[in-house]
Amino acid sequence: MTQSVLCILIAILVYMAGMVIIGVVYSKKNSSVHDFYLGGRKLGPIVSAMSAEASDMSSYLLMGLPGLAYISGCAEVGWTAIGLAIGTYLNWLLVAKRLRIYSHRCGNSITIPDFFSNRFRDDKHVIMGISAAIILIFFVPYTASGFSACGKLFNQLFGWDYHMAMIISAVIIIAYTCLGGFLAASFTDLIQSIVMTSALVVLVIYGVHTAGGFNSVIENAKGIQNYLSFTQTRTADGELIPYGGLSIVSTLAWGLGYFGMPHILLRFMAIDDKNKIKISRRIASIWVVIAMGVAVFIGIIGRALSANGTIEQLTTSSESETVILKIATVLSKHGVAAALVAGLIFAGILACTMSTSDSQLLAASSSMSENLMKGVFKIKMTEKQSMLAARAVLLIIAVLGIALAWDSNSSVFRVVSFAWAGFGATFGPVMLTALFWKRTNKYGAIAGMVTGGVMIFVWKFGISKLGGVFAIYELLPAFILALAVIIIVSLATKAPDEEIVAEFEAVRAEMKE
């Protein structure tokens, strides 16, 4: 093992050990399942902002976005980033405070299925069961994409077997999440956001310097036909294809996904002081814009470094997602200090993955143990048994994620894209109508969730294959159709009871305080 590799390994091990220690510390603060899954609603403005965004910025921040920019140019990745930035801001502006207030009034709900079930007074727990199933269906592959990113990282860096590296990474994530629950996941997310930011800054400075300066990077990009264009993109084999208005609108629709993302919405529910949400919104929005902009620019830098021979040409989507790994590996060869800095970058990639995977595991675990086992199937458990069940379910879901991530050639960006669409179309329309339209009823909510979930699969694997105007991101048509179904079915069926309407009005009144 060379000196540079040893330094990188030390930096990564210190980082991972720190995450586990945080899990041990916070394990002592989980006196109930409510604490384990929602942290007792004790998140301050900074932690809530950064944990929400760190859990959002999964491995696609340091692998997916740079990789897509490297191989396809600026069109798809640029519009995606713009859509996500807008979605982040609107989610904090429209949903955060109202959901915090509403979820507390609705039986002190601690999960998204809990909130939907309580909001619509679904005594038979049909909404809870469907919501929990949706979370399991889409979170398992989402978590798998994170494990896959970890496996690629260690395979690229140390030459370790992909599967062994993926399992080791998963064990670390499982360890601190099982021990510390929501508070541990949130606090580690804050630390991980700092590590991610540091990694991005270092990569840009080093990459630009090695490429010959900022002008060299831009001139190289300009020299590639329509690489900087926002109206044309290129396939992995270099073929240029138009990126027109419909494609742009459907890509911007990535922002709609935020309204239905359980691991982000849970951060809103866990905020300590609803009156400080404005602070969180500003912090989160600024960080997201800067982080994604820098991530895309790193992909452009990677192109310049390939052109001057610093790193090899990356010709497939899977290869392009390792562009940051390639740059950091070159950096590590410039002495001990540089190797330690490279270790920080690799830790940043781990941070992206771990900050999302821990939140997803918690959300999926809560859906299974709290909503399906206790809510739908009425299994009676003591507080201690509930905690054990929560951790056991978390472990099972992680194992399923490992199994799905077994294929090392899968694209992180594409897997995240599909799961993101799934949550956006199933939960997004229901969340917005539940919070803003008092006429919404449980029949509309059920019909909307089912419609959104079915349409994601139908459009992705059926209609989009027709090409032309149908070859758009499945989130947009599925979201619109689900929203329409909620409205139509709600209006065609019995209006909500007076109790539900009164609660809605009470939330509206509290929003104005």
C-alpha cells in the first residue's frame, strides 16, 4: 500500500469512526420510538436545514451530477439542478411550517403515513398501509443506489472487491443509524454537509489549477460542439440530440419531487421552533444552489482534465460518475498533505451517500414497524419491543438494498431519478392538497396515491418508449394526473366531516400567528 493510499484510508477511517461514535452518543437519548423516529421534535434551524439538504443530496451530488455533466453536457444536468433549486425553496416556503403545525395537531404524527391517516381520519388505515408500501417500494432501490456508490468508491480507490466494499459501507451506515436513530442521522447529516462542501471547494480549486486555469476549462468546453448548450444534449456515444421545451419542462419537474420526499418532510415535522423556519429556508436554499452549481462545474472541469491527459477519457454513464474519484486520485499523489486532502474528498463522497441512506433507512423502517406492523396489522408491542422491531426492520431493509445494489454497472443517477419520481408523484400531490385544500378527502387521497404510483411505472416502462413527446421524465405526467384524480374523486365523494374542516381552519389560523 502506497503512502498516499494509506493517508486516504486513515482519513476515511477517522471519518467513519466519528459517525459511529455519534450514533453511540445519541443512542442514550432515545427513550421512546417517538425519539428514535422523529427526535422528539428538537431540531434547531441550522441542523434542520442542513440535515434536510444533506439527506436530499445523495450520491448524485458528487457522482450523479458531475457524471451527467461530463458525458452529456450542460442541458439535462443544468435544467435538473435549476428544477431542484426551485423545488427546495418552494418546499421550505410552502410546506415546512404548515406541515410542522399540522402533523403536531394530527395526533402528534411521527411518520408521513401517520400524518396522512390522521389528517383524513382513516380509521381503517388504508391510507397508512398504501403509504407505507409506497415508501418500501421506492426507498429500497433508493438506498441501494447509495450502497452502490460506496462500493464504486472503494473499488476505484483501493481496488477492493465492489461487493465487499459495498457491504462494509452499509454496515457502518446501519450501525450508527440503528444506535442513534433520527437525532444521530440528523446530527451526522450536519457534519456530512460540511464535509461535502469542503470536498467540493477543494476539487474545484485543484481541478481548475491542474486544467491550466478557469479560461482553459471554459475554452475546452466551448471546443466541444454544443457542450455548454441548454437546448442540445449528447448521448454516451457522443450523438447530439435536441433538448426542447417539453424536455426542459419535464426536467424542471424534478423540483416537484420535494413535495413528496418522506426523508425531507420528516425534517420539517421534527423542527423545534416553527417561527425559525425562515432561517432554515435561507440556509438550505443558498447551500443547495452553490453545492449543485459546483458539482456540475466539476463535471466540466473533468472534461478539461481528460483533454489534457490528467485523467483518462470516461466513455459510459457508469464510468463518468467516477470523475470526482479520478480527480481526487490524481491529487493524492502530490505528497502526504495532498493525500489527506484527497481523503477528505473521498469522505465527502461517503458523506453524500451516508447522509441520504441513513434517512431513507429510518423512513422505511418506521413505515414497516410503526405503520404496517402496529398500525395496519395491529401487532401489540411494548416500548422496548417497538425499539427492537424498529432496528430489526431497518436491518432487513438494508439487506434488501445490498441485494439490489449487487450489479456494479447500475447508474446512480438513473436509479435515484426513478425513485425520486415515485415519491414525487405518489406523495407530492396528496401532501399539497392535504395542507392547502380542505375539501380533500380520504377517497381522493387514496385514488391520487395509487394513480401516481401506477403511472410512474406505466410511463417509465411503457408510454415513454413511444418516443417523441412521450419521452419525458415520468414524474411530470404522473404528478399532474395524480393531482387531477385527487380533485375529481374528492369532489365526487362525501365532503370531509366538520371535525376535519375545523382542524384545517385551526392550522390556517396558527400559520398567521
